[in-house]
Amino acid sequence: MELATKLNSRTVDEERVQRLKSYLLDAPQKVDTERLKLLAEIYPKLDGHTAIVRRAKLLDYILKNKTLYIDDNFFVGSVTQYVCGVYPYPEWNCDWMKDKEGKAVSHLGEMEITAEDRVIFEEIVKYWDERSIYPNANRLFEEVYGYSSLPAQDTGLFYDGNSWPAGGGTMNYNRILTQGARGIIDEARERMSKLEVNAANTPKRSFYEAVIITMNAMINLSHRYAELARKKAAEEKSYERRQELLEIAEICEVVPEYPARTFKEALQSFLLTHLVLEIEVTGCGYSLGYWGQYMDPFYQKDLAEGRITRKEALYLTKLIFIKLQEIGYYHGPKFAKAWSSHVGQTLCIGGLTEEGRDATCEMDYICCDAHIDLKNIQPPLALFWHPGLKEDFLFKAVEVIKTGVGHPQIMNTPAAITREMDRFREEGVTLEEARRVAIFGCVGTDIANKTSHPVEGEVCIGKAFELAFNDGVDPLTGMQVGPKTGDPESFKTFDDLFEAFRTQTDFALKTVRGHGRVGNQLCAETLPLPMRSILTDGCLETGRDCWDDGAKYTADLLINVGTIDAANSLMAVKTLVYDDKKLTMAQLKEALAANFGGHEDIQKMCLDAPKHGNDDEVMNEFVHKCYDVVWEAYYKAGRNYCGKKGKPEAYSNSLHNLFGAVMGALPTGREAGLALTDGSVSAMPGSDVNGPTALVNSAAKALDTVRFNSNHFNMKFHPAALDGPRGVRNLLSLVKTYMDQGGSHIQFNVVSSKTLKDAQVQPDKYKDLVVRVAGFSAYFTRLDPGVQAEIIKRTELSFN
């Protein structure tokens, strides 16, 4: 396997980059039913195999038979047969396939579901309707807990975590780059050979058999691309393109089967590995970890040997980023509203080495430059801040932020290390491991490469308040959802209302976590994930799937949303009814029931009541108290499916839009049906009136960043606020103020509200306008109107 001379190709074609990116903005979004057809062909024939072998053989069948294409990108590979195609996964839930609507929305916009697609859906539903995870999780929950979870789901108390595939984690792509698929096959065979034949080892044998099947399937896929490239080269008239196709073939004949030897090979090996993960299950959360830092040795070697220049490395990186932006998914309209189809391919930069030194490398700078040039939404960057970061790197990060793409989000490395040391203390986590803390999915952190994330679900604490304010009844439907905690008109003190809120929060966490556990059990039993397990450290060593506690560290994903809305609502009631006695409880309830119609004076009182975000010490402490209620409720609900401690998450994605749509008016002054407050420590739009420093002070004090595995803080600045060196230093000073107080996460939109409003009116003019939603960026004009409206309402800050 000598290095081919064609690997010295030095072509940099920026027109190609722009052409590929532009195509993505206009490419037709398509549901690709090819996977459904292959699933229907092979799955019934695999009865009798263990679940994990069955899933490996399914993946093998798909990779052998899926339609391939090679487009104008130098790097090859795609999830579907279309540039912007989407695979359905009925194994988790196929309820949405029964919907007769002809449209759906993926990450790059609206896509059509054709009449032909519907015919295929009908056949798939016949097989999967009673076999998929979601209906069986609902059934099993009721059997175990004695009540139905559906009222809580239907009214927005929680969104289940089992109707869509997710929970990837920060995958160990470097294992493939340095060991190769062939090396992993050899390792699996060696581990299998050492197993005694007994009942205890039978599941491990199945696991290793699945590993071997999966790695051979990935090797076969790369060889299929090599064959296709050679075929296209034989038909190609352009000498330059023919040579490029032959180079692609040579690369795919080497990687990912064997360890990568060059930067190009490393990039192609990574891409095919990532795509096989996404084909196995396309869902939010296959994060890239410190991608630049494990690519840097290949880049530096090529640089030293004269095989590449920095300009060429940047060009190739942009081609990979374009490939990542092609990946999308769709799991139904409710899911699209909750998650905005964000795929969670977060790439970390900065951070610390295991030894505690600054880990920033040249490829981290190149990743920033790629985003400055592309202004892409994928892959989102996460800067792991620490006091030892170089000033020029911080300036480079702000240069990315100033483009308006909404990243990098900035994470507090010391705080994250402390959090991971606490979370995984029982499992013996080391400081060296914790220093390599990384993002999985959106804003949650984990031990890079070593953590599995079964999803429990997402809970709305704002809804828990609404139930407390209505004796457990949902005011929009009249359903008794939560326990009866009393009519607030009968409460003598504010403490009575607060205890009702605590009771409803306990019920909410018990319900969502219980539903998540039974769903996790069903996933472990029927839908193991061999490819994900291969790239999650611990699974190969233990011979167990990632769903089955095989990873070195197993967390869970339980997200709470709307706690700021609950805290603001409770404080408004305390102030207006109990402290200042400006209103009776009956008057407030009447105004809320009328959605403030005819009660505009009461709405103004509610809007003027104390709000989070203004560095009011009493309010800061109260918000913290509300988050403590959530944290306590989480632990009252028990350990996760694998029996581990876990930590709750605090962020919103676009769940604040989904939950807000099914809630009535709140004592915050918010009207019925509108989105709740974004993030977890952000201010209710328009309510932070004391400037950015007051806002970051409040955000830093809102919750305990050790107790919660994440928090999520959005700020919006007018572009003029960051003009010049002074604007950059102001922003960096603000970040340092926040981090020095223990703040965990912060991110910025740099866009004017005027621009956003204009984009709503003239969407074609703003096709490439990017905004930060939650732990991800998105094209503004492709977002749900409720999310658009919420972003526009966010306070436009300045340093004046």
C-alpha cells in the first residue's frame, strides 16, 4: 500500500465550494424510501437471529444495496441516494407515516412526500405499527406505573424520547483513523476467541459477531465507492476530473479498511465512518468531538512532507463541512417543531489536553476559517474556554461569531470538568478523562468518546406551573393531567402555591423519566446499535451494546424546558397577589383564562413584575430555588435505565416553541400559544432591561452548573455592537465575566431585528441568513414561524 503520487494533487477550486454550497440551499429535499424497501425485504427474513446480529445484518444489507452516487465534491459518501435526502426509521415510530399531509420539513427546508411514498408508507405501517418502540413504550409505561402517559404528552407536560432515534454522543472516530475497520475486526475476533462457551458469554459472542458484520459492511461500502469512481473515470472526458476520480478510488480502496496515512485519507475515512453511523440511525447527536485535534497529526505530517499547504487543508475542510450539511432527518411534524431537525454534529475546538495544557491546534483555526468562508450551519462549533487560551484564537472565534452564523457557542471548561468528575465519580472517572470533556448533541457535555446517552425525554417545567395554578388540570383541554394540588384561590400563602408547583414538578419528572426507562429497555431489547457501540469506548472491551451499559460511562438525556417561565410566573403571583396585593387570585385567573382580552391592565402588571435577567438578587435566588426543585424531582424519580446517577439537562432546542403552542396565558404576561423563553438561563424576550452585564450576572447565578449537565444561554447583539477591536474586546470581557462566575454556556446571535423581520417578508432574498436557535444554528427562513417570532423578540443588546 505505497502512497500514490496522485495524492500530491494541489487543486484548490473555490468555485467548486461555492457551487456545492449554493446547490444545498436550493436542492430539493426528498424522503428516500429506499431504506424502507430494503427493510421490508430483509427484516422478516432475519427472525431467529439475536437482536444485535439482526441489526448488523440489516445495516449490511442496506450498505450493499443502497444506490450510490458521486457528485462534484472530492469526498464521496451520502446517507441516501439524494444529496439532501432523508431516511425514515419506522422501528421507532411510524405514526407520522399515517398522516395524509403531503409536506414535511427537514433541516434545509420543506420537502414533499409523494403519493408513491404514501403507498410504501402504508405497507411499512402494516408491519411496524405494533412493533415500533413508541406505542410499546406507552403500553409498558401504563402496565408498570398504573396510569397512562398520553394526557401528559398530549398537553405538553413532556415530549417522549423514544419516538425518534437519538442520543449518539461524541464518537471515537479516531479509532477508525488509527486502527482501521480491519484492525477492529481483528480485535473483535481475538476477544471472541477468549470467551468460554457458556450462557453468560453468549450475548458477548453475538455482540462481537455483529461488530465483525458491521465493519465488513463498511469496508464493502468504501470498495463500492472505489468501483463507482473507477467506472466514472473510464467514462470521463476531462483529464483533470478523470485523475481526481482515480485518486478517489485509490483512497477508498485503503480507508476506512486500514489506518489513514494522509490528511485526505483521514478526511475520507472520517466521512464514511460518520455516514455509516447516520445510516444505521439518523438522529440528533453524533457529535464530532475535537475533530480538528485528531485530524491535526495527519495535516501536520502532510505539511512537513510537502504533500499539502494550509490553503489546501482549508479547502478540503470546507468540502467535508458541505458534506456534513447534507445530512438531515424527519420523524414527523411534532418532532420537527421540537427540534427544528438539528442533527447535532457539534465540533469542539480549544479545551485542554489530558495533562491540563491548552489543546488548541492549527486545525482548530482552520475549522474557524472554514466557517468564516462558508457561513454554514453545519457542523456547529463549540469553543471550550479556559483561562489559558491564546488571545489570537479568541479573536479568531469572535471573527466567526461576527459573521452571524451563531457559533461557536462557548463552554466553560473548568466548570464542565468539575461536573463530569461529580457525575461519573461512582464509575471511577479520572481527572485526565474529565479534561477531555466535550459536547454531545447540542449543549450537553460528556467524557469524549466514552459516554453513551440513552434518551429519557423532555419535560416542560412551565407546564408544571400551569398545572399547579389549575389544580392539576390543563386549562386548554380541561383534562386532569397532574395530581390535584388545590385551587390557588384557596391558598393562604405563596408557600402553598410553591408546594403545589413542587408536587406537579415531581409528577412531571416521575412520568417522563419512567416513560424514558421503559423505552430504553425496549431499545436495548430490540434495537441495539452495533456501529455506535464500536465507536463508544468500553463496548468493545465489555462485549456489550451501548444501550446495554456497555460504554465506559452511561449517562441519560433528560431535558427540562421552561423553568424560567415557571420562575417568572411564580414571582409575578407572589408580587402581585401576595406581597403587593394589587390583584386577587380570582382576578388573575380570570385574566389568564381570557388570554388577557379585556384585561390589558393586568397584562401590563404581569409584564412589569420582576423578571429573570436584570441582576436582581432576590430574583436570582428565586430562579436558583426553582431549578433546585427540578434537580430534586429528577433524583426522586430514581436512577437511569442502566442504574447510573445521571444529571438533568437544561436547554431548549426549539422545544420552547412546541410546548408553548399548547399552553395558555401565563402570569409573566405571555399570551397563550406563544413560544416559551428560549434556552434555560436566557431572559424572557424583552424583559431584560439592565443591559448585557446584568443579564450575564443573572444567568451565571440561575442554576448550579454541577448539578445540571448543561445550561443554555442566548444573547442577541446588533452587528454594530461588535464593530472594531473595541467591540471584540467588549464581547470577550463579557464572556470572561460570565465564566469567572461559573457560567457554563453562552452563545450569540449577531443580527438586527430589522433584518429578521425583512427576511420574513422576503424569504427568497435571505435564503442563507443563519441564526442561532438553541445549541445549533439554522437558516432563519426555514424555521417554524413560532421560532422565528421568538428569535425576533429576543432583546437586541449593545455595549452603550
